[in-house]
Amino acid sequence: MKRTSFAKLMSAAGSALLSAFVHAANPAITHVLTADPAALVHDDTVYLYTGHDEAKDNKDFYKMNKWLVFSSTDMVNWKEHGSPLAVGDFKWAKNNAWAGHVVEKDGKFYWYVTVSHATIDGFAIGVAVSDSPTGPFKDALGKALVTNDMTTDTEISWDDLDPAVFIDDDGQAYMFWGNTKPRYARLKGNMVELDGPTHSLDLPEFTEALYVHKHGDYYYLSYATGFPEKTAYAMSKSIEGPWEYKGILNELAGNSNTNHQSIIDYKGRSFFIYHNGGTPKGGSFRRSVCIDDLHYNPDGTIKRVVMTSEGVEPVK
């Protein structure tokens, strides 16, 4: 074979190899630790909001003081936007920048987050607001939206975790949250006040990480179950239930006791976004966001997620 032909062959082979690995390996973000993902599709872009594990090793529990934002138009290449929100932005909070969720309404972006309250025992839910999906965000209330003394059906101090907000087709917003006790409540049109009573949910072996999404005619309520955590889900024709339990959606996430999900449709595909402890020196307190494809059955049920090392191929 001529040297020029061999060079062309090797070049073509290299291009094919690179093409085969265009998708990003899981974890999807490796240069910084990320956890508890929440994704928002806005103006043809996916915005990924995460917590940030700062533990030096896996004996340091959940050391988290700020949240991070990334964006992508192909689910593979992520642009970093820094930290537009931290615990210190809530003057009434003292520590623990834990799981949160962002929604957009009427041109404003609302970030609901978990923090420890400085003067009321236990965890609380705060809400920050911005005119941009990448911030900066500021405290929208100057006080907590939910505090531990508002939810007295359990004696634990960590039952007000993991807020997730869903805006229904009629514009009505709902917030879901809880640890060991799953709850939801309506939000007023201003997005920063509860509108009516808090309702309990009946979910088998509920732990935490409630998340609601809609696909087709069905509402889906997913959550972490057991410990170490798997992800289970239920379905309903109404945002207020009743919810029919459908089983396990995602198995134990590698090297992490927790399992926290976000589910989106984007450019004709569905994605399951979660975290594991898959980076070098990773673990339960040093987690990283991963992304895999999500698939539905003809009857609307969801196929069990296949967690991969390869990640997803870019969307077009």
C-alpha cells in the first residue's frame, strides 16, 4: 500500500473513531463535583442546575455551600456559568446548599432550594429569583418559604428537603418536597407563597427526591426509595393524583448512597439526569452528574434506565 493511501486510511479510521466517541462519557461533568441535578429547557437550551460537593474525602459528609449552573444545546458539551447562588445569599440560612429546582414563569426564573435555617431548628426551603436562567439570583422573600415548624407530622428535622416545582398546563404551580414524608402544595401566582394546605402523598418506601414531569397524557412522579437509594416512579392522569405505583426506574447509582433525578424531553428525545460517585476519589459525598437516555413504552410506562459509562450521543 502506498504511504499516502495508508495515511488517508488511518485518517479516515481516526475520524470514525472520534465520531464514535462524540458522546460524553458518564459522569458528564468531571472537572468539578456536581450533585442533585435539576434541568430546565428554555429557548432551545438546556440549563443544568446542580449542588456542589466540597468534601475533601468521603468521610466529610455533605459539605455544600453553593449551587452551580451549566448550559448545553446538545446534551454533551456543557458551558459553565459559575455559581449564581450560595447559602450566604439567604441571610436567614446558616449552611447546607442541598438539592433545589428551577422553573420559569412570566420571564422570571425561580430557584427553590434546601438549606439549614439559622434560627428555626431543622431544614427549610428558600426561593431565589432572577431575570436570567444563569443568574445572578437573589432571595425572593427574605425569609423561608417552608420551615420545619410548619410540617409537624414527623419529629425529624430533615423532612423538608428536595423541593421540585411543576407548572401545569393551566399555569397552576405545585411544589413537591419531603424526606420520609412526601408532600405537595399549590403555589400562588407570585410563585413565592403557598396557596392552601399541604397535602400528603402515599408512595411505597419513600425516602426523598420527589420530581414531577409530564409526557404525553400522563404525569410522572419519581422519587428516591430505600437506602442506599434506587429511583421509583408512579403515574397519574392528574397532577393531584391518585398516583399508581409502577416500580423501580433506576437502580443503585454507582458508589453513591443517594440517587437524585431530573427528567426532560429535548429535541425529540427524553433524558434521565442523575448523579453517582463515579469520578476518581468520588463517592457518596463527592458526586458527579450523569446523563442517559430515557425510553417510554407504548402504554406510557417508562422502561428501566440503563446507566452507561458512554453517556448520550449529542442531540441534533
